[in-house]
Amino acid sequence: MFELRLLAPEAAIEPISDALEALDALSVSVEDADAHTAHEQALFGEPGMPVEREGWQRSLLTALFAQEADAQEAARLLALQDFFAGSQVLAVEAVPEQDWVRLTQSQFAPVEVTPDFWIVPTWHDVPVQARHSIRLDPGLAFGTGSHPTTLMCLRWLARQPHLQTARVLDYGCGSGILAVAAAKLGAIDIDAVDIDPAAVEATRSNAASNNVTVRSGLPDMADPAQGHYDVVLANILAAPLKVLAPLLCAHLAPGGHLVLAGMLQRQEAELQEVYASNGLGLQVVDQQDGWLLMHGQRGL
């Protein structure tokens, strides 16, 4: 396996990527060439919404090829194209043989939610200071505990004494990490729903491996999608959170807590406006890396 590494300005990212795919690259990745420096730029976006920018001012493109000759030929052909102006070939190098399983595992260390609550992959020991822990490995469904939105939801759950005996709904459950966390922290009646069947199965599997009981299914299933809850969690994105506002608010019991994540700082006001029109005031209670956690409570 050989990789072709290129440096390109923002305007050239899309045509170069398209050309690499046409030249039979096995994969093409794009990252900020200034990552981990003072010039690093954060880019945010979500499906169906216009992006702020197409890419970084300076991007590092890495294309994988099966043969060195293919990578060299791709570099030669790209250099002849008008759209390659301002770009440069950095290197064509062999990709060393690696134990990809170990490499992947090394990227997932235990995640500290609070000093006594941890998310721990199965190949790691549980930290000695952990009073509560969730065993969770990366999978097809979103939610390992490392993303800021998931971590903020977990922190909120860990700090709520009223979870004892609470009825909880995790809407858009992904891996089921929030539902499992609620069970670990004392909730006794937990429903988790998602539009993705893979997420439903992941939630069931993760609940079983953590020895907790969580009902999981698609949103239209009769039981989990009905009734009122003491806590409703939705860690998705701003656009579906706006669409789901009437449904999520309707599921709140008197005094119930609504916890929303997946919105960016610039989307705060629009979420507050939508939920206010559904009778619920939202406030920002946590933020991390440009992401917000918003909370509202229904009156008694």
C-alpha cells in the first residue's frame, strides 16, 4: 500500500479529490494542514444544511493506492492540471505494515465523565477510582463518550440526584450510551429509540453487556414512544431537534427535564425560539469545543 500526500488550498480540495477518485485511489482523506498549531481552524456542519466553508485554507490530502506506480502516475497527472495551481505534491511513501486492530484500539482510551464515572473499552481495565463505569467499544452507531455532545450529556446525567427511580427516554439513542448511563446511575425505567435499526441493535447489545435493562426500538414502536418521562435526552443535530420539538416536549412529565445536545453556539437562539413556542424555555448549561448542551424543565 502506498500513500500520495498533497498540500492544497481550499479552492482546489474538491477538484483534486474528484480527480484522485477517478484515478482509482482506494481512499482519499482531507485534514487541516495546520492542525495542532495556532492556525488550526474548526469547521462545523450538519446534513442537509449549507456549510460555512468547503474546507481549510491549507488542506492535507492523503490518497491510498495499491501500487507505487499508480500513486506516482496520479501525482504526475495532477501536476499537469489547471486546478492544481497553488498545490504541491509532498510525498509518495509506502504505508508500513501495522497491526490495525491494536492501532485502532490505541485510539480509544478510557473516557472520564466525572472523577468516579468512566467509559471504558473492553481492552482496558476499569480505573480504580471509578464508582460507576460503562463497558463500550467503538461500533457502527454513534456514541463512544469521547465526542463533546455525548460527554456533556453524560456529565449532566452523572450530576443529577433525581435520576434515582426516574423514567428516562433517550431519543436518537445511537450506541445507547446515554440510556445505559442512566441505568447505571439509578434510573429504573428506560426507553431508547432511533430511526437506524443498527443503533437499536447496538443499544440492546451494549445494555446486555453492561447488565442493565433498556427497552430499545424504532420511534414508532408502541411502548417506548408513548407516555411521559422524568428525563428526555436527545443528542442529535439542530435541524431534527427543531422538527422534533413538539414530540419531545409532549413526552415530558410535570417537572420533567429535557436535555438537548448536537447544536452549535450559533444555533442557540433558534433552538430557544422553537422550544419557547412549544411552551418550554431552554438554557445553555454546558458547552465544549463550540457545542452546546441545553436544558429545560416543565412546570409542575
